[in-house]
Amino acid sequence: MSLTAALVYARHGIPVLPVHAPDPRGGCTCDKGVLCPSPGKHPHLRHGLTEASTDPRLIEQWWARWPGANVGLRTGVIMDVADVDSAEGWHGLCHLLGGDLPSGPRVRTGGGGWHFWFAPLGYGNRVRLLPGLDWRGAGGYVVAPPSRHASGGDYRWVLRPGRSLPGGPPALRALIEGPAPQPDHRPIAHPSRYARAALTAEADRVARAPVGTRNDTLNRAAFALGRFVGAGLLDSAEVTRELEDAARFAGLGRAEIRGTLRSGLTAGRRAPFDPELNRHVA
Ligand SMILES: [Zn+2]
């Protein structure tokens, strides 16, 4: 059942990743079992989120291996998600939206919280945006229906996707945009040199991507480099040319390359790289 759902999400362009499920005997399906600090909520894949994919063949392989996996969805691509886990968070979100609930898709999480879907705002995750409210954006993921929660409940749709996603009103944007404390991150000394190195590394990765991962690798590279373009550290035409050459070398078709490049670059530009925060999405 979760495979069917995963394929539908992927068909709508949402990168999917298999997530560990709660073990019916308690704890998590991962090696830590009952000692797992995050049962049913963390990825199966070694590289976690960065391996999320819309490739149906890859998704089928994952679910053949882990048929009972929960479904994780990468945020910041097709949607951002307001993750509400208390009444306080619910009221805070309503307040930001001028007293209304968001009009878009809504999930009741198995743990008693809610997920509200928005059009991507172009920012990363913000943990504790308000008490009881986390924001999942670029570089984040959520667990989605029909996954199971460690408490025994299921993630269910209250309002299904299908209509257009609401954008964020100014108050919400302003809060997300606000200074996020990053005490452990040192600024990068030479941002433009860093960006050039990233261009070389990403093009190389795309050129050598094995069949089955090529389109996904290209998408990730376009997103990562689009962030440098958004920050004015790389030239859009140059990035396009380099990645096109690399993808053609890897054997991808022109039409596929063009579509993937465009969407990856656009998404990346909306989340410009900030050397002060030293957060490189590789
Ligand atoms: Zn676990």
C-alpha cells in the first residue's frame, strides 16, 4: 500500500525516500530496535534525504527490499510543510495567516499533530519557528500518508492534495526569513572559489552517474549549483552548459536534460547559497 502511494507522489514530482517504520513489537525496524530515538521517522538509505528520487524503478526496488517502509517526501521541491505538533503551534500558525487555517492539503499525523502543505517558499528548514511549529523546506522531508506512527496511529489525509498549494503570507515569510542562529557554522572564506569547486565536482558527478541515477544526480547538481547562481556566485549560462555537457556524456537525452536542468536550477535559485551560514547542499 505504501508503494502505491510512493509512486503517486513521485508521479507528481515529489522526491520519495523509504523511511523506517515502527516495529509492531515496539521500537523501530532499524538496528536500534526499541532503543531507537526516532522510531519510524528516519530514512533507510545511507545518504538519507539526498537519495530521495522520483524514479519509479528505483522506488519499486526500495519497496521490494523494504515492503513495510514508511513514505518520506522531500520538501522544498513541490511543497513546503508546516509541521504542527501542539495546540499552541496550531494557534500560532492561524495567527500568522490572519486567523485562518491554510487552504491547502492537510495531514493528521499518526502522533496527533498536523502537516499543512504550502507552495515552496524557497527557504530551508526552521525548527521551532514558533512553539509547536516547525517549517520543512529545502533540504527537509516529512513522513506522509499512509505511513504508520510509533504511537500506533496512521498518517491520514484530512484534505487531500489536488488543488493548488497556498503561498506563504508576508507574516509567515518574514518569520521564516528571520535570522536563524547557526552558532556551529563558520563562514566560508572564499565563496566564489568554493562555488567554482562545486561546479567542477557536480559536473564530474553527473558525467559519471550510473544508469538509473543519472536524472536524479543531474537534478541534485542543478539544485546545488542553482543556489550559487541565486547568490550571484556562478553564471547561469555557464552552469547550464557544463551540466548539459556532463549529462550528455552520461547518456541522457536532450529533452530530459533540459527539463531537469530547468526545474533544478529554478528550485536552487529560490534557495540562494549563503556563505555566512556555510550550508552547501551537495
Ligand atoms: Zn530507528
